[in-house]
Amino acid sequence: MALPKLSKRETATTPTALNSFLKHGVVKLRQANFDSDPKRLVIDVEINRVSASLEIDTGAGKTVIAQASLKKYRLVEYKTVIAVPTFGKKFPTNKFWSLAKLDTLVIGNSVIHTVPVGIKEIPHSDGLLGTSEMHRVGAVLDCAERALYLAPRGPSRGTSDKLAAMLQSNGFTQVPLRLNSDQHLEVDCSIDGVSSTMLVDTGSQFTFVDESIGTKAGIIMKQSMTPVRGSDSAPRSIGRVRKLAIGEFEARDADICFVDLKKADHPSTYLLGISELASNSAIIDVGRLNMYLRHPQ
């Protein structure tokens, strides 16, 4: 099978080109202005036959529904004593997970039945579409072109191998991902030569790394006053990284956020955010755990 070449005018693969190649159902995403950040990716779905808008969040291991939407979707809430982690804040917390179960979740032309979900306060949307459900529908997420491709029969090794060959022939670098114990996507990185591990998190506005990494790498960090959702209590600075290596891909002159995580709930959790992903045309094969990156054209 001949692999299609992309024109120089295409900053990534276009939705039409990818869809004709993958033969998946395609769902166009839109950008939403959460916390004065226009890069959030939002998808329109149906929950229990009611329309909903969910943020695409690869940093969420499972789908989460907003507390305020329980009645809208006729959900029964079951409370737990499991604390809700908040990035950059110390335990204990006064917020705890609740659980519920969706009868149906419709994503494009895919219908998922009996979906367990988390419940928590989410002020800006009906909830978060997590990696568990994206994996089940063999999703391929195009961060730059804002599209989600679905395989109703689930992940396919053959299709993913062909996708990898096509993207690599068009200048993309393949970066292996893995799932950690919380079902979050992890990737090996280094910041100016200092090795690290990050979560691939489209629900994070910025890329976050601990201050100790910046100090070890000799990066000049300047205090930032920009509000960051979910990390209000964490001191943060912005620093220019000369070389951010994500697997075998190297991003040059990246501005990332350094946070004091010594007393955080997950001190080892560093986040590769949507700004860095979109600027490097990230295409994430959630079903087969691979990411593809290309330098801006």
C-alpha cells in the first residue's frame, strides 16, 4: 500500500487525509476559553441520550463528570473516602471522589455501554473524557488540527503500524508512551540534559516540571503571576529550556513552568501540557500508546 505524502502547506495531517487513511469515524473538536486559555480541546458527546460537552483530557485516567451535572444526566452518586488529588497542593484535602455509572456514552459513531466515571467539581464543562474511554474506541487525537479519530472495533495493530509509517515518512518522530498504575499516559523526557518522566496531559494549560529539575539544569527561572488552574497554592516560575527532549524528539527554546512540588500530593508528577503538544503538531495514538511529534513548519 502506498503511503500518502503530505503537502508542504499542511502543518500536520489534515482531518480529511487522516480519516481517509485510518478509515475511522472523525469527530471535530473545538477550542474553549477556560481560565483565559483558548487551547482547551472540547468534544460534543451524548451521555444517557443527553447532549454534553467534555474536555479532552489525556491526564485523566478515566472519564469524569461534573458534580453540577448529576441531575442533568440522571446519575446516582456513590461517595468514597478517596481524596481528589490537586496539582501543587498538599494532602490532606477536604475533597473526595464520588463515583457513578453511565448507561451510555456516545462519542461520534461509537457507543460505549455501562461506563464507570468519577464525579468531582468541574466549573467549566460537563466533565472530562479520559484515556480509558479513548483507548476503548481506538482513538487517535490530533492536537494541532483538533480532531479525534475513532475505531469502533477498538485499537488495531495493523492500522497503527501503517499510521506510524505514514507519519514518519512525513517528518514526524514516533515517541513511545506507556500507562502508569493510574492509567495515565507517561513519556520519558529530559530538560537540558536532566532526565525526567512526564504525564501527557491535554487538560493542562502549561508544561510543569519541579523547580529542582530547573536548578539542576541551570535554567534561569522567573516568577510568574499568571493564574494556573488547579495549582493556586504552588509557587511557580517560567523558564526557557534550550532543549526539551520528548523521547527521541527535541523541542528547542521551550518555555515551561517550574513548580515547587516538595510538598505536593504527587511530587513526581510532571505534566506535558497542551501548549507544547499543539505547537509540535502532536498526534496521539491512544489505542496503541504512541505519540508523533513534528517541528513547526
